[in-house]
Amino acid sequence: MFASSIFNDLVTKFHENKLAHAYLIETNNLDQALIDIKNFLKIINCPENYNNDCTKCNLCNLININNLPSIKVIEPDGTSIKKKDIIALKEDFSSRPLYSKYNVYIIKNADKLNASSANSMLKFIEEPTPGILGFFLTNNKDIIIDTIKSRCESYTVNYEYKTLQDSLNITNEQYQNYLNLIKNYLNYINTSKLITNKNIILKEYTERQDIENIFKIIYAIYYQSFLKVNHEPYDETLLNEFSLNENKNKIEQKLKIITKILTNMSYNVSIELILDKFVLEMRGLNE
Ligand SMILES: [Zn+2]
């Protein structure tokens, strides 16, 4: 349920009524920590006995889409977290939440609180109000100001780096088979040969899960290429196998197409329809 077992401890503490009013979490993966915190909040709030992925209740759905008024995620606006955001937070949290157990603030990149916003933040943690729970997330707790650090309970949460193959939960053989197929497939799409492209995939795989995996890998190829053209660190092993030679604009547009395909996959749209659409839209960009 959690990528780090530390969040199981928090669930236990919640049941024992021993949650601190604020946590400082140092982590190598802020986004994953945020996902874990949201899952923690679903578990303690879900009226349907949350298990793994509750999509039944309104509360969990609102938490998923960041739309529950009692949960506020504050991120840097430019290079720092602005005082106005902290003041707005205080106003929002001046009354008890209507639908959830706590008002929860999550400060992502808490090291980016500037002096005045940090000062403004201190009131929350110096005189803790019952019913308010806070999380400060950072990559490096050494640069968090002492007054905040000393008033939070601290955790270090290190996530394991997962390879694409691990995250898809497939064997090396399966992974290599997918890669070979994808090479062939992308090649056909990028040349204008008029063939029924969907057969390239469908004659090898008919299970939805396989086709979804294939599109997740195609997404990764384009995403890593996007990082590469933006001069950011990227996965060289994957791109050694696929050099796209496309410009930034095209890669961005193709990423959008692939994202849409993955959404359609999750909505039970027919595979044949999805594959036809994919080829049409990708080719449309090549013309
Ligand atoms: Zn729920």
C-alpha cells in the first residue's frame, strides 16, 4: 500500500492517538512521498474501509485529484514559498474541517520557505491547534531552519530506484520482447508505409495488460527523450536502444498523444480503436 513502510507507523500512531502535530520528512523522492502521504490520508479518512485503491468514496476521489479543501499542498512559487500562501493557509484552516479528520498542510520543498514565510509558519507549530496536521517535505533537512526542525518529529524516507522493468513487474524476457516489438512498431509508424499497424502488435499480444505495458514503455521512451532534449538527466540504457531524432516540439506533442492513449486504455475503450487512433495521430504529426 505504501512505497515506504514508515507510513505504516503513522497509521498505527493514528489508531493509538499518538500522531505528532507536524512531521519533517527528508526524502530522495518528494513526489513519491507526497503519494504516500495522500494514501495515508485516505486510509485514515475513508468511510469505506480503504483498501489499496478506493474509488468508491467521494473523499478518496477528492484526495486523489487534490480537491479536498482540508488538504493543502504548498509548493514553491518560483524559487521560494511565498508568505501570502502561508497566510492564506492560516485563514483556510481557521475552522475545523467538515469532511475529514484533520486539516492537513503539506509543504513540498520546505527548504524553500524564505525567512518571512517560515516565520509566519511558526505559529502553526509553536502553538499547535488540535485538528491540524502538517508535513514538511525536503531533500535535505540540514537546510531547514532550526525553529521548524526542532518542533517537528523527523523521518528519513529513502525510496528504492525502480527500473522500468521492475515497475511493470515483468521478467527480463518479457521486457526484451516488448522492446523488440516496439522498435518494429515505431519504425512502421514513422515511415509512411501503408500497412495495418495494429496487426504488428495484435499478432503478438491480445491481452490488454500487455498492450498497456507496451504503451507505458513507449511513453517512457518519449519521456526520456524529452529529458534529453531539455538537457536533463535521462535513462541512457533505454535511449541507447531508441534514438528518436525528433525535435522538442514533436516529442512534447507525441507525449500528449501517448498520455491520451494510456487514459483510454484505463477506460476500457476497444484496443483496435485505440491502436488505429494512435497510428493516425502519430502520423498526423509526421506530415
Ligand atoms: Zn475511500
